[in-house]
Amino acid sequence: MRTVYFREDHMARAIRKIHVRSTGCWEWTGTIDLRSGYGKAGNGVRYINKYGYPSEVKEQSHRVFYRHFIGPIPDGLELDHLCVNRKCSNPWHLEPVTSAENARRMMERRPFCINGHDKSLPGATYKRKGMPNFRGHCKICVMEQDRAYRDRVGQQTINEYARQRRAAKKAAALQV
Ligand SMILES: [Zn+2]
Ligand SMILES: [Zn+2]
């Protein structure tokens, strides 16, 4: 078993990955879990991975920061982002709450899109293909954007682009 040296403490490394916003949010600039939208940070627990290299257990970045600056997270509680910014790891923007309370608050906050459409209504959000699902696109806005694009370039141009894409795909398939 080889000896493992980490040049610095996991918190020193984590703090370098923080970008402070004017809102006071400590935004995580490291890895973001695309499914949940939360930052992923090493929590200081080390192990040797299956390739024989030193590695570190990853955890949600805001949990790592909360534990370091405030203390242990009470059992069975979730950390609620009071600033509604999942990338934020500022421990003073977090509050430990029960999962029921967290869900209730999420409903109460009723997220609005940039144009003021209520995104909490059923069917108001839209998951774009290939995009992470944590950020629901506002359906009304997407439809308006599509309509504006169609008005600008015309349906014929859109059909022509689609035809070109199909032809390119076909040509690529033939080459293989
Ligand atoms: Zn924040
Ligand atoms: Zn909208």
C-alpha cells in the first residue's frame, strides 16, 4: 500500500473553488451534479480507489461547508437553501429543516420565470432534450421563443435546415 499525501487540507482546496457573489452566495465553481444541481466537494475522508490511486469521498458542497463552519447536521434533517441557489455553499444561507418543511417552503416560494410566468403550476415547465432536468424551462417562454424564431426566419428555412441535418446524418452513416 502506497503512502498518500495530500498537499493541503480538503477545506483549503474547497474554499479556492468558491466564487462570492454580490448576493453573498458562495457559489461552487467545482463539479456540479447535473441531476441535482448541487456542488460536489471532497469531505476529507480518504481512500484508495479501485485503480490504486488516492481519492476522497465526495459529498454535496453545501453540506461540507455547513459541517466545517457551523457544526454537525442534525439527524434526519435537510439543509434548506434560503437563497434558493443550489450552487451556494454559504453556511449562513442554509437552515436545517425537516423534509416536509422543505417541500412546503418550495411550494410557497412559487418560482417565477424571468418573464413572470408561474412555474409551480402543473405542466408549466418543460424539460429540454439533453439538458439537466433540475432547471425546468418555462413552457410559455419556450413556445414564445420558438414562435419568434419561426416568424423571423420562416417555416421554409426551418424545414430546409432540418432537411440538411437529415442529409448530413445520412452521409455520415454511409461513410462508416
Ligand atoms: Zn446563498
Ligand atoms: Zn416564462
